[in-house]
Amino acid sequence: MNINEYSFCSLFGKHTASDGKQFEIKEIEIPIIQRDYAQGRKNDAVSRVRERFLDTILDAVNNNHHLTLDFVYGEIENGKLIPLDGQQRLTTMFLLHWYASKKECISEEKCAFLKKFTYYTRPSSRVFCERFVEHSPEFNCTISEEIVNQSWFQYQWLNDPTINGMLVMIDAIHAKFNAVTNLWQKLVDDQCVTFYFLPITEMGLTDELYIKMNSRGKPLTPFEHFKAEFEGMIREYDVDISNEINKKFDLNWTDMLFPYRGDNNIIDEEFMRYFRFVSDLLYYQKGKSLESDEFKLAKSLYGKENPEAHDNLVFLKNAFDCWCGFDIDEFFDKHFSGNVYQSGKTKISPNIVQDTINLFKQCCDDYGEYLDSRRRKFPLYKTLLLYAVLVYLENKESITETGFQRRIRIIRNLIMNSSDEIRADAQRNNMPMLLQETKEIMLTGVIPHTGAYNQKQREEEMAKEDWLIYNPQYSDELFHLEDHNLLYGCVSVVGLEHPENFKKFRELFNNCSKQSISRALLSYGDYSQSLDWRWQMGTSNERNLSTWQDLFHPSNKRKGFENTKAVLNAMLSSIDVFSDYVLEEVIEGYLANPEVELNWRYYFVKYPEMLSDTYGMYYSFKDGIFHTLKMHTAERLNGRHWNVFNLAIHNATNNTYTLGEYGDKLHISDELSLDCLNDKFVLYRRSVEDNEEYAIEEYPLPSEKPFMDENGIDMEDRVEYGVRLVNQIVPKIDDYFGVSF
């Protein structure tokens, strides 16, 4: 649609619309449905945008360049324009033209159109406009004070917010424009300040298009003033780019963003979030700290003081243009999947606050917002992923669709396995290298040998590229495995050397309970990994996937990954079909084997309560693995934790006795407690005198044979031994009170 531009003065008169229809505007009346004039409010937020708005207009008239103030549109009834949007801008331009006419003594004939502007919101506003146009200030004091002191000004008018706003604005205009010469000529003849106008009635616009055009925002939005200042800023540098971007602001980019408008039917916030995303990319690329003030950000990147302003503007323009002219939702649906694997697509997790795989929509909705003081709604890893898509869209002529699908999967894999490397804080900012590496992979398909992404994952991705050349028949199974929610791209725990186990891994972890999986794995071997003073296995909690994810991703912080891989593949290779029933048969067969060693794995398989349902973390004392605490936290022993053997004995005695927390003992009575250490049980009695516990007996007794052999392996089930011991102690509790400490 061809939209016409008008100055405030040229709006009055006869016109021809782009479709050839004639219309005439004889007067402008702000309807009763509109709110009061708001640009003159005195609060800090309005004062700030008022100052910036007037500064932008002042810059336009001082430098004789063109400034467009966006859309004005409304109904025309018998020559009367009733604005549906643009009231605030029209009122400000009315006041500015009045000021210019009075300051420069313009003839009444030339400024007669000012009498054709009025407010219908309140009778007081309408009468004030009539008297205001007739008044000529002397400019020897504050204009508002002079007007209020006029005999025609009624004191109760000060309760009218529109009149109050006009008085504030006219003083602000005088402060800004009192030194400007030929202001009337610049506004009326040179038409330095214009806006687009759409006559709704004559052009037969639909309600949908009305809402769409209104998506430019309610008057006095920060975006509207930002746009005006931004246009003036880039015009100083490049008039052609300014004109092009300004038109795209109002037409192409509005059309593109309109489907993602908010509940208020405007796209201002969505636009600003994506604008900040693109601008932040430029900051990241230069390794600079981000700027939170959008005006300062725009000036530093796109202002004439920046020698790279032209390149930055081209980057900004392309970053918006690349989304125009196609169905964005359809694009993401075609190339990405959400919670399930789909052949030919790359799985990405939905937004943390909304169920969508449309990264562009997520960015427009959430970029720069936080869930709390630390967590971004649109995290850095999605910034990198969306940037990769951006690079593709800007280079579609040189990247095939098939190439994009393969490269975005590689980039996804690198991103999702580089949580430690993706940093943009004061201590470490890897974003410049990460963005450059992402761009190189998307443009060339070549994975660099060194870079900012995780080195282990980079090596895996290069290995996959070589492996797929000789094993193309497994490509879909490989990609399906990559998309598993325990792996998110890293398949090292299965390994490319075991393609026959790709599908089995998915069946195992999709069909079986985590507790059964952990017990079955332990029957094959020690799959645990160590972290400093702790060691870890998978949790039995079905919703806590992070522990299994950690175990299945190699890390320099952990030891034992190769053991995890070996045990997992041993089980995958020996079983054809996975279910809890099948795993239970594996477990029962292991426990029933007369040759089974009563090592720590035996107990964890036999007594599932030993398995953690939190973080899978354990602490073993230096005296041996049989003296182990099941931790309730991931990194500290200051949370609740239990001796796993005391816990098993507690459960085996039907919870008859009290199990202390924080590594405490099994309390047989108020005074007696039993503790399982690595090679013995110890009975304690609490002293009434000092409330301290003292060891009074150790088991096995010297007269009994030990239950551990010389290799530190139990010769009988120590849990059963502990239950038997408790049953022996309870009938003789009174006997232990004669034992001296």
C-alpha cells in the first residue's frame, strides 16, 4: 500500500489517496473516546521522553533534515478528521505551529488552520483551544504563567489534564525553540517534520488493518520517541539509509512483527527486544560490556561518532529484513522440533515460559527479561542459536537447505555441551569467539579444531562428520540419539563404535524406571564417577534428569566416564529388548548367582533404598567403601544425609527403630544406638551425666569370625547381620547399662 506523507499544515485541504479517492480535511477534532493530552505530564518518565522528542524535532529543524513521526489515521466525517491514533503528535505539532506563528508574527491568514484544531474530550479543552489560538504572548515571562493570568482563562481549567499538559508543553517548546530562526518556514514550507496519514473511512480499511496500524503503539510510548530520535541520529550519518530504515520501521518490519504483537495489540515492546538482541550481538562481537540504556546503545553503535556506524546499520537492517517475506512459524516448524525427535529436524527445548520452538518469537517476547536476578528468560545459548539462524537467513543464496539442517545440528550440539564455555561476564567473555565460530560453521560447514566451544564436543562433532561418510545408513539413528533429553547432542557415552546400541539406549531410558536402570547397571559393573571427595551415580527420581545427563557427558571435573561407558554398553549389547520386567530378571539373576561378590555394588543392587533420589551423590569415609553416606545435596554434607547400611537395616526392621539424620546412627532405644562402619558394627550408649555417646561393644565379637575377607569383601550380607544383631541386642538392653564407660 502506498502511504502518503503530510506535514501538520499540509494535512488541511483536499487530497487524493493512493487508490485515487478524493478526501478533504477542513478541521481536526480529538474525539471524546481519546484520552487527555499526555505529553505535558510532569512525572519523570514523561519529562524524559518529552525532552528527547523535542530534541529530535529541534535537531531536524536546525539541520534542515526530514523527520517522520509515524502513522496518524482516523475517520473523516464531512471534512472533519477524527483521529483514532496520533492525537498526541498532532497536539504537539499544533502547539509548535502556534508558537512559531506567534513568535514570528505570521499573518492570521497563513495560520488560520490552527483555528481548525480542537478537543472534544471536555468542553473546557475545546474552549481553551479557541481562546489559546487567539492569544499572542509577549514572551517576556513564562508563557504558561502569562496565559493563566489572562482574563479569559478560567481558574477551574487547571483541573483539566489536557489544558495542564498543553501549558507544560508550550513552556518546554519555548525553552527549546526560542533561539530557532525561521521556524515557521521550516515547519510549513520546508516540511521538516511529517507523518504518514491514512483516511480510514474513505479507504475502507478493515478492523484487522486498523489494529495492525495501531500496533505502532499508543501515544507517548518510549518506542515512539526512541524511533524519532533514532531516525534523527542516523540521518546525521546517512540520509539514504535513514529514509530506508524509517520506511521499513513503518511498513515492512511492522508487517513482519505484527503476528507476534502482545495482548495490547502493539509491537513496540517486541520490536525493542529484537532491536536490543541485534544491537547486543554487535556489542558481543566487539567484546564490549552491554549498554542498558537504549538511547545510549543506539548512539554508540549507529551514531556518527562511531566509525563503524554504516556497517552496524547494514547489519541491523539485514537482521530485520531477513525475517520478511516468509512465514516465520512455518520456517521453525520445518527445521526444528520440540520435545520429540522428528527426522530431518533439530530438537530445541521450548522456551522456559512458553511452549514454542520459534526462537524469533521467544526473542521478541523475552530477550532482556529475567526470571529472577540471575536467570535470563532468553539465555545466552539461545542467543547463539538464533544468531546461527540469522547467519543462514542472510546467506541463503550460498547455503543449501540441507546444508543448513546439518550445520544447525552441529551448532546446537556444540552450544548445548558448552555450558561452562558460554560466558559473557566480567571475569570471562567468550561471546566474541563463540559468535565468530558459529558464523564460520554456518557459512562453511567446517568445524574449527580450536575455538571457544567445548573442545571434547568439538572433537566429537568432527569425528561424526568423518564417521557419517562411511556410515550414512546410521545417520537418522545417530541424530535420533543426539536428540535424547539425557544427551542433547553428546553421544560419547554410547560411542560411534557402537551404532547397534543407538536405538537400545533410547529404548532403555524411555521405557524403564531410573531405579531399575541403576540397579541393573550395577549388576554389570561400577558405572559411578568421582568428583573430588564425592562419587556419583544416577538418581532414582524420574523427574531429575540432570544427574544422568552429567554422567553421560565427559568432563575434566569427573573421573570414571570410560567406566560408565563400558558398563552401559555391556548391558546394551547383552539385552535385545528393554523393560522393567527384563531389568528385574537381570537383577534377580545377579543376586541369585552363588558366585556373586558381596561388594558395595551387591548392596546397592539388593537394597534400592540406598540409591539416591536427589543428586546421586555419596561420600565414603577413608576407612572404606562400606562406610558410606547418601547425600541429600549436590556439593555439601551440611544437608540431610544417611549411612546407607544403617538405612537398609532400618528398613529391614520395618522402621521399628529411629534412624538419625546427618550421618547419625540407628537408635535402638533412647540410650543405645548401633552404627555400621567399614569393617565392624559399634554399639554406643549415651551417658546420662554428660549426654555423650560412648562405644561399649564392637561386632563381630572377638569370639566370632569376621564378616569381611582379607580383600575387604563381605563374607555374609552385613545388612542381614545387622538385623540379626539388633534382634540380639533388644532383649538384653538392660544388660548394657551395667557396662562402664
